[in-house]
Amino acid sequence: MDRDKKSKKFTGFDGLVFSTNPDQQLGNIDHSDEETLNPNHQQLRVQLDKKQRGGKAVTLITGFIGKDEDLKDLGKLLKSKCGVGGTVKDNEILIQGDFRDKILTLLTSSGYKAKRVGG
């Protein structure tokens, strides 16, 4: 879940509600961004998605490991190359329309390991 969208009411236990472990420690959990992997170490999946979008098709890119800032940069690049809109949220890139083939060629030419998932 995105940290910005969490309720501001109670954030003291970072999701821990109840534990039967008597030795449970409530320590600080490190939520720092992980390092972005090199493009040749990324395992990206490109698929077409129509669920909960009113029948509209979007190209969904998942599997990116790294900082949100780098994911947004990749999303911006793909949106500009395809000439359409889209968004980056929940560690996924959504591109409006069916651009699976074009995105696959763009990602592989940029050095990413990408594969087509689904039909």
C-alpha cells in the first residue's frame, strides 16, 4: 500500500494489530526505497488489462524493482514514445491502449528483460 494514502489516524504499529508472541518487539521497520536494479537484471512483464476499466484496454507493465522516481521516469518515457496517456501507481505502469508490441521493443532496446504475459 502506498504510504501517502495511509490513514493519518494511527500509524504507531506499522500494521501490527495483534500478536500472541510474548517476545514480539515493536521496532522501527525500515521503509526506505530499495536500489534500482540495472535494466538487464529487471524482469518486466507486459500484459493487456481490461478489468475494472469500463471495457477500456490498458497496457500494464509490472515487475519493476527499484525507486519510485526511476519507475516514474520509465513510465514517462514509455508514455511519450507511445504518444498516449497513462499513470504510474502501485509499482505498475499503466499505458492507455494496446501497445504491448511497441512497449516490448522499446524495453528490450533499452536493455530491459521484458516478456509478454497473457494472450
